[in-house]
Amino acid sequence: MFILSTLEDNVRIAPQDLGKPPAVAITTALEKSFLDKAVAGLGLVVTLYDILSIGDGYVYPSDGGAHYKVCFRVVVFRPFRDELLVGKVHKMTKEGMYVDLGFFKDVIIPPHGMPEPSFWKGDDEASNAAATNSRGKAWLWKVEGQDLFFERGLPLRFKVQIVRFNPVPTLASQQKQQQEGEPVVGTSDRPFVPMEVVGRADGDGLGMVHWYAAADDDMAE
């Protein structure tokens, strides 16, 4: 789930920070630039591990800051295919379930990644579902004559299928989406997600954790 990766970057230290030890100022600058950011093709930077080398500082004309070439290592979140993870369901729509890992919440379980047969209880069915189970719109899995609901705020066990890196939306692509009446990427209706994990919850032991805890209790009795 976590890997150690080596990166290089040209770091600018602002004039007001030149009085600090270079290592301290550079560490602060690197954390500001990389911490909790997704690096395309790599993953989500969780923490700065260490600094391997700092080159000579250069000051360019009309720029009062000092520039350093820095080699450093970071701890990156990049789950591998079929890795088992557990997170809490924080949102459900017709497009799928969204899972929060605590430090990363751009995880989606699409409909084809849910156990068969699964159904979306929404729209006209939502009022009936809310009246009987207070869940409102939700996904459910029909198994052995029972309706097992996926529930917001509770732990879900899933397998990673793919880690997807999305390109920054261009003005042309946003204008095209607007013309076609689609939600525009990069707006409040469709926030830009630089990195997302696509998972599935359709295998043995996968799905809501409490489903299996209840089954274990029944077997114990």
C-alpha cells in the first residue's frame, strides 16, 4: 500500500527564509509542495521521508530567492492490484459507492464491482426504503432471500482493481462538457480528482464488514 520513492525537484527558497538553515527551509518548501498531493503516475505523497542531497544554491537576476536542486525520498500511497483494504462508505450514488480510507477518500466501487445481484434503492424507491430501514438512497445486495444494505459510515472491505490518474482538465474540454450539458470537471458539481482508486466488493469476505461479523456470531451460537 505504501512505497518509498525517490524524487528530484528544483526548490526555491523565498528571500524571507534565507536566514534559516538550508535543510530546514528546503524541508518546509518540499512539504508545502508535495504533502497530501497526488503525483501523476506515482501516487499520493503521505510524508517526506528524508533528503538525500542538496545542490549549490543559485540566485537568478530579478529573483531574490535561492534555488536548489534537491534529491529526496517520500512515502507514497499507491495500492497494488488485488490488495485488500478497509474503509468507511461516505457516499452512495447511482454511479457507485465512495469509500474513505481516512487519509484518502477518492475510492469508488462501481456497480459492476458490487456482488451480484445488487440494486440501487433510489428515486421512487427511496421513500419506501427510508420508511423501512432509515437508510434512504442506498445500494443493497439480495442474497438468500435477504436484503443486505451497504451503509454509510460503516466499514467496507474491498479489493483494489486499478489506480487511475486523471489529467488536469483543459479549457477546451470544459467548454465541450458545458456545451453537451454534462457536469464540468473542476467545478463544484464535478470536482477534479487527480488520483482515484477503483475497487470491487464482489468476492468472498468482501463487502460490509458487519455482514460477516453477524454470520460468525450465528455460527458460534
